[in-house]
Amino acid sequence: MSEGVDVRFAGAVGGFRLEAELRLAPRAITGLSGPSGSGKTTLIRCLAGLMRLPGRMVVDGDVWQDERRFRPAHRRPVGVVFQEASLLPHLSVRGNLDYGARRAGGVSAEALAEVVELLGLGPLMGRGVARLSGGERQRVALGRALLSRPRLLLMDEPLSSLDAASKAEIIPYLERLHRALAMPMLYVTHDRRELDRLADVVLHMQAGRIVPGPERPDEAAALAGLSPQDRDALALAALRAGLSPASHA
Amino acid sequence: MGEVVWTTIRLAAFTTVLLLILATPVAWWLARGRAWWKEVIAAVLTLPIILPPTVLGFYLLIAFAPGSPLMEPLKPFGVRTLAFSFEGLVIASIVYSLPFAVQPIRSAFEAMGERPMEVAATLRASPLDAFFTVALPMARRGFLAAAILVFAHTIGEFGVVLMIGGSIPGETEVISIRIYQLVESLRFDEAHKLAAGLVAFAFGVMLAMLLLDRGAERRRPL
């Protein structure tokens, strides 16, 4: 059984064509950036099973989609954090956390306590969701996704609707999450700083395709093994030659 | 007097419960369906607002008559006609109040947007599960509004009942018809009692609706 997620989609929605092939490493956050309308959200929706485009998707050796089969969203152990607050407004914070947990076969009290601790949800538990700040809401949404026992976590610009202060408040939680979780995660964002702090690998998307972006994964890997001095020297040489570091190396 | 009030309330209660059950899937389909012709259906379902009750009553009378295409299949069950019966009145009231149930429920489903159902799906709720645990509770104000409107509208109906009810005491005689008959026979004192009762009832309903609206305003998340 191969760990991680292998994906290939090729199809059109309306006039837009998505042709994406990617692999999400088993224990890493894969960052995905790209201009608005480049298909990032469409890709997330296809991965979550909310939308169906022709293609193939295999998660830890299980086929979720191929030519004949398609697991709809409610049969996929996938956690999704949407861009804007997506908490169910008729439920309390606890009700939201329970909603997915119950349907995923329930979670132990320890698992609940762990997620509550990890995301600092303790003081929020009894509150109604209308009284939460933007940052608190996204933390609850994240906790709810985790408690549904996903094997793949998808985050679609989870911080983009937050102000700078709320962002600064939630990023440390995401970093802790990264260290604590052993599952593939896809993190979509426009924000360079979020990518720098959270993503292990960065993919770039343009016009429905995964393209070699400013940060190619192979570059990142190549550069990661070098000392800061070597990296600087390489960058300097690249600047002089007017070339990108990877093609130089 | 008590009997006519009881018949009216019974009619309104049956109509409200049955109509809410019937209108829910229709409203859901109108809110979520993608068929291009759904607005055609929506228009047909809204007709009872525009048509004079006499027109509706006339067609229903024909439909309920013995030997009509609607009554023919019911013959083996011993039902010859539904005209001048309580059951017929309930069906007529359902048709007459249909738009008052479908519209608010449809609006509530539409206001909800697609997102909550998608969220529920990503949390492993099947479509039916999500409908009962997310869509219905989120649209509860629409249901409450629909229930109040349908109940009130049924209490206030006159033309349709006049056409197909027949004013049989304890069966099809309702308050609005009784008031008409009392006035016809110049029994103003009794007419006053029933009429004033309806005015108070109507005021109570409108007040309830407005308070409901304000509550919704206040509770809306920022």
C-alpha cells in the first residue's frame, strides 16, 4: 500500500478546464498557491468529492475515484476547512464538533480533549457560534474537521477572511497541528508568509494546471540540503547569470 | 357557536400539518433543483394567490363530483364524492393555501445557501441525514412563518368553502360562512361576536409574525 494521495483530474466545469496531477506526501503540508480563478477551489472540491471531474484519486492505496467509481463526499474520510466561516449556525461549538465526530463512528474522550487542547477550544465549548470571532470560528472549523477522523485534510484559504491580528493568533495553532498530525494536508493560500511558515512543499496553479511556480518542489528539496552560505552563493551566482537557481544547479 | 369554531380550528390544523409535509419536498426542489422548467411549476403553484376563490372552488367542485377523473379511482374504496365533506374541505384548503406554505419555506432553503449541506457532507452526513439535521433546523423560521400563514389563511377563507363546503353544521360550516349567514338574516349581535373574534385573531397573528421577524434580525450573526 502506497501512503499519501495520488491525484489526476482532467475535465471541464463550464468554460473552465482543470488538468491537474499531483501527489500529497503522507505526513506533510502541501501548500498550493496561484492567482484567483486558477482552479484551486475547484481542485479542493474535487478532492473532497463535492464535485466530480473525470480522473483518478487514490488515498493510502484506497481508490476514491477512477473511471467507474466515485465516492461521494459523505463517504470520504476527508476534513475540509472552508474559506469563510462554515460552522452550522443552529448548533453550539460543541454541537459542531460532535456533528462530524458522531458520524465518523465517535471519538474517545481523550481524542476530543486532545483536539480541544491543541486548538485552545476549551473556553468556547458552550458558546453559540454567532458569538465567536473570525479566528475562533476557523479554529472550531479546524477542530470539527479533525474530529471527523479524516485521512486527508483540505484547507481552502482558511485565513483569508481574517484580519491580521486573527491570522497571527491562529497560525501558531496550525504549526502545532502540523507537528501533531500524521496525515496528508493540502493548504491553499495566496499568502507567502503562510506558505513559508506552514508548507513543506509548495505547488503552484495556473489556468487549471499545476505549473512549475516560483517555488518548485524539486528546487525546495535541492535547496533544503544546502548550508545557508551555499544557498546564498548559489542565489548570487543565479542572479548574475539571470537564471533561476534550479536550472543553474 | 362552539361547534362552528371547533370545525374551523380543526380544518385549519389539518390543513397546516398536511400542507407543511407536502410543501417541504416541493420547496426543496424549487430551491435546489436545476430543471429549467421549475419556475413554470412555481408559477402554477402560486396561482391560488391570484385566482378568485370562486374559480378555484368551481374547478375543485368539478374535480370532486361523482364520476370525475379524480373520484373514479376512489370508487372501490366507497368514496363517491368529496364535495360537501370535511375531507374535501381540507384538500381544497391545501390547494388554496399552497403558495403560503411553499414560498416561505423555499425562501428559507434558498437563504441557507449550498454551503451548510456541503459542510454536512464533508462531515459524513448522507444527503437525507443532512436534510433533517441541517436544512430543516436552519429553515425553521420559514416553517414557522409558513405554519402561521397557512393556519391564518385557512381560518380566513370564504370563497372556496362557500363553493364546495355546503355549510353542513359540524362538518363543513366554518366561522366565515356563519358570519355571512348571520348577517344575511340580520342577526348582527352574534355576527359581531364572531367577527370581533376574528379581528383579534388576525391581530395576534400579525403581531406574532412581526415579532418573529425582529427576532430573526437580532439573532443574525454578523
